[in-house]
Amino acid sequence: VHIERYRGFGMCCVLHATPPSDCPEVVSVHQYLSQQPDELSIEPGEVIQVLKKMKDGWYQGLSLRTNEQGWFPDSYVKERETAHSRARSLRLQHRLTQERSTSQPSPGTPVSPVMATAND
């Protein structure tokens, strides 16, 4: 029985047009032997570039060891911290900080009557 894994989308590098270099890398912590033709067998310590993350706990990835692509359970891997992933996290943190600072009026800024009425 073939399991369809296109049910709900989580983070997806392909769908969001994210460059492959921005996709996270994971390291397998357990061996997983594929059970379907579209799955990826992985060995402990293997590095995999994640291409898609599904809400049901399956990742699609590219093995950097074998250059094969397929699905594997997320419970068999952990995210790999790289200089690139750390920089990406810092960029995200900076962007969120900027969004918060522009969405909140600075102290001493007059509040418009419409906002004052809505907040009262």
C-alpha cells in the first residue's frame, strides 16, 4: 500500500521558493530502512538536507552521503546546527524584532482617536 504524503504542507523549501542552501540539514540518530519506493533509507550519523516537512511527521530529504532523495520519519533525525542555520536564525530574530518595533507606537506618540476608541 502506497502512503500518500501530500496531505498538509508544513515548511517546504520548494513551495516557498527558498533556495536549497536555506533548507535545514538533519543528522540521523537511528537507522531507518525504507518500506515504500518513495522512502529514504538512512544510517546513524547520515546528514540529510530537508526539502519538505509534513505535518504528519515525515520529511522529504536528500542524503548527502548517497545523493538519494526520499521520505523518512522526523523522529529518526535531529536538526544539525550549522553556521548557516545559526545565521538564518539570527536573521529571523532580527526581522521579528524589527516587525515588533514598527507595529508598536513609540512612547510619547499620540494615539489616533480611532485607535483610542477601539482600545477603550
